[in-house]
Amino acid sequence: MRAARTLGCLALTSLALSACGGRESLKPVAGQKLPAIPKGAATAPVAADLMQPSIQARPGRNVELLTQSRKRGNDEFDLPPNAQPE
């Protein structure tokens, strides 16, 4: 009995939470100002522009690391711990 009650509460909670999402596009509240236009921009960015990450935020990789690999040269500063340079 208790398991059925818990399962029923869980089902009702998940149903209520699934109905919370809005399906309409967002609009500014009446009487509120829109955000300021960025310095140097001719127009204010639209929502689609703001959703795309910039190149600096998400750079593309243009090299294949494994095809560019090569054997490491001798490193005079690669010393074991507590070793004194001569």
C-alpha cells in the first residue's frame, strides 16, 4: 500500500513538473527597457545571436595532434627530484 502511494505521488509530481515549461517566445515586460546596445555595435543583438558562442568561447580545433607528433628532444632541465645541476 505504501509503495503504491509513493509511486502515485511520484507520478503526480513528475506530471506537474513536466507541464511547467513554457512554449511561447519570451517578450520583454511592458514598461521595462531592453538591454543597452554594446559599445561599437550598430544594432542590438537578437536572441539567436546571443545563443551562439563566440569563437573565443568555443574555438575550433584545426590540427590533428597524432599526425603532428614527434620525438621529444633532450631537455636539460628535466632533472630527477633533489638533483643538483652541475
